[in-house]
Amino acid sequence: MTDRPDLSPDELRAALGRVRTEVGKAVVAQDGAVTGLIIALLARGHVLLEGVPGVAKTLLVRSLSHALSLDTKRVQFTPDLMPGDVTGSLVYDARSGEFSFREGPVFTNILLADEINRTPPKTQSALLEAMEERQVSVDGVSRALPSPFLVAATQNPIEYEGTYTLPEAQLDRFLVKLVLDLPERDAEVAVLARHAGGFDPRDLRAAGVTPVLDAAGLEAAQRAVRQVQAAPDVLSYIVDLARATRQSPSVKLGVSPRGATALLAASKAWAWLNGYPAITPDHVQAMVVPVLRHRIQLRPEAELEGVAVDAILRSILTQVQVPI
């Protein structure tokens, strides 16, 4: 395992490349989602994973945590889940006669918030401070969360009975929204072949997934990403893309300045992963759909016509002038 924070940028990039290889030992045909999670970690953002049950969302997050030697906890969000069940709460100690704080599952490196849209808004909002400020406030005392910290929240795109729509303020805190599709036939055969060979998704060590980086190495990579430059014309290009979403006739609510900032952060992480000292329009274009798709609200008539947000974003990419 790589455990030195003084690795060179090239060594850190190589280690993160091996992370994708290690995750691939447990998860089949989800390379794009793995890359998206790594980009979110590098940009210090959070991830919304959308996919039907059974496409390895939980296994993906657990495998990534194991390959990065990060602590991870899973919370199954249900209608009766209370905010304190996530953040922690004060507990009375009868022996000492005092209250002590008992940490909730949010005190971890990667929090897997499973089916986050199945819990009421009050509990969903308990994550807002943790996601934005990376701390939890209980009884007037703020407690810092571990670093690095990432929320990977999952939701089912087809089953809406008994669910609560995520508020816009919380959706805007997710750096990227990754869609995990059903695998192609060959990939599904490969999944069955692994299980036929004795693969146990609960035992990642037996599957051969080994740690290749740790928290110190990841934080060194995060610092390197922040050094990636952005030319004025590229910054203008990002702003033009965000403004174009607000002007689309199918869109009720376009991308906010926070969304443009998120696009910049993700583009810097993608540029650094590819060995570039500065972001190019190509890096921005690669990040537009995953970073902006959950920040756009369609007009009701557009939803009735079946207009897709991803299609609108791809159309905008063809319309906005690219700096040379």
C-alpha cells in the first residue's frame, strides 16, 4: 500500500489508476462511476448515485473505500430515521450524571447514504451542514468530521412510492450525479461467472481487492488538484455554459453560480488525473453532464414531452462557442 504523503504527482496519479484496477476486481463494467467517485474525492465533493437496485452501488463504494484504506459506514435511510441517527446525539450517563456526545455514522471518511430519498426532508437536511461545512453542530458545539469526507448517496430512479424529493439546496451540494445503468450482456455474464467461481461481495480481501493509497496520499492529491490552473477564456466558457442552461426554453431553473464553481472543480480534478497543468475546454466538456444534470429543473411541459436533461446539456455543448 502507498502510505507516504510525499509522493510525486505522477506517482499519485499512478496510484489512483491502480485504484480503478482494484475496484474492477469486485465491480464489473462501472469504470465511469469509479472515475466519477475519484474525481469527487479529488475535488472534495459529494456524489449522488442513481440506479435501479442490484447494479452494485453499495459494492462500488465499499470497494473504493477498501482500495483507498478509508473508513466507510452505511446508513439505510428509512421514513422513521431521525437526524440524530445520522449526525449523533447527546446521551445521558447515569453513572457520571452528565451528557456525552455519541458520534453518528457521519463521522467517517465515506458515508454511504443508501436510498436517501426514502427519509423525510428533516433528516435529509441533517446532512447539509456535514456536506457543506464538514462538521456537525449538536447542542451549540461544532465537531469536525474526518478528512477526507465524502457522502455517496443512492436513489432509485423508478420507484417513487414512499419517497421524498431531495430539496434543491441539498441537490446542489452534490458535485456529480452518476447514473449506473444495467450492464451489457457480456458484462452480466462476467458477473455471474465471478459468483459461480465463489465470489463473495462481503469479502473484498478474498476477491483480491488490496489497498493502494491512504488518506494522506489522497489529501496530497487533493492539494495537487488545487494547483491546476484555469485560463480566463476557459473560465468564461464555464460561465457561458452555465448561463446557457438558464436561457433554454425547456428549463425552469438553470445552473447557479455554485454549479459553475462545481464544474470548475471537477474539470480541474479531471485535468490533473490526465496529467495536465491547466484545464482545457475538453476537460470542461467531459464534466458538463455529470456535474450539471441534477442542478436543472425542467418546465412541466418539457417533462410531459419527455425532454431529457442530458440531451439539453449536450445540445448546449454544441451551441456555446468553444475558446481556441
